[in-house]
Amino acid sequence: MPEPHARAYAALRERTIVLVRDSDPARFDTQAPATPEWRTRDVLAHMVGVTDDVVNGRLEGVATDEWTQKQVDARLDTPVDEMLEEWMATSEAFDELLTAVPEEIAGQALFDAVTHEHDLRNALDAPRVPDSDAVALAWEWIVGTRTRAGLPAIRFVTEAGEVVAGTGDPKVSVEASRFELLRAVSGRRSPAEVAAYGWDPAPDAALLLAAPFFTVRDEPLNE
């Protein structure tokens, strides 16, 4: 039972709520650089909408673009404070569900939440949180997912040690922090930013992407 995932998500939610409450309200109507199709408030709407949909069993098309966009569209004009209240109202039920689902599902939830927590932090010029429990658990999920998906093996070297993710003999080795790699696998890094990692042999930003719907950024995010 992945109780660590529930605790990590609860801590992420708490610090994100504090971040939002302490930020200039005008910032939420600006475009979020990491998700240029969404405003900053839309990123929050997605995070809130995920917990609402999961708690209420609205899982048809889960994790698809259509599923996430419905969450945003349903809250296009909802005040930010009301979204935070909604998030808190579903918190206990959502955290209980995280302790009951398989670790693979809980890890995916954390990966998504870590990704969008830092999309918000980037949009609001807030400090990163690269060493959280959520980052560590999301990274474990990425390593396992690459192997389960049968993607080509990569040897990753991070502050947590060395691990091979994927199938077959690793032909590529990449050295960077878990945080940097999490941002890269979700398409939050440009080729130039990824090239700054330690690669053997040559850099290949697209090789890191965790899923077909992620794409490599054209321009650096500079976070």
C-alpha cells in the first residue's frame, strides 16, 4: 500500500496552496511558459480537477488531453480561492484512494502533480522544490514505467545513484539530477538544456521523453 505516495502528495498540495495564496492574483491570468496552451490558473484547474474526477469516479479517458481539458474548461471562470477550497474539500478522500491503489497508479499521480507543481512555480517565479519526497517517488515511477513499456534501456546517473531503466543493454548513459530528468521526460526542457547533462554518447533529448504525447521544447524554459 503506497502510503508514502499519499503523504508526499499531501505535502505537495499543502505547499502549492501556500504558493498560490501568497502570489499576486494577476499572475494567474498570464500564460504559463511550461504549458503555453494554458494560463497559470488553468494549470491549477487541472490539478484540482484531477482529484475531483478521481474522487467522483469520472475516469473515462483518464490522462488523455480530452479528460484534462474538461477539468480546465469546467473552471475557466472559477476564482482561484474557490479552486483551492475545492482541492481541500477532496483532499481526504483522494489521499485515502492513493493508499489503496497499486503503487504504479499512485506513482503516476505523483509524477503528474510534481510536473504541474513546478509548471506553477515556473510561471510564478517561485523557488523549485527539487528534493521533495514527491520528486523521489515520481522518479521511481518513471524508471519503472520505462522498463514496463519496453523502451530502450538508458543508464541514469543521479544524486540517488545509478539505475538502468528500459529493456536490453543500455547503449546510452545520462547524468543529471532526478529533478532535471523529470522535467526533461515531460517535455519541459529544450535540446540545448538537455545537452548540458552528462551524455555518453551524444545528447538526444527525444530519447528521454516518457510518452508519445510529450514533445521537446523549442526554447529553454530557464527555470
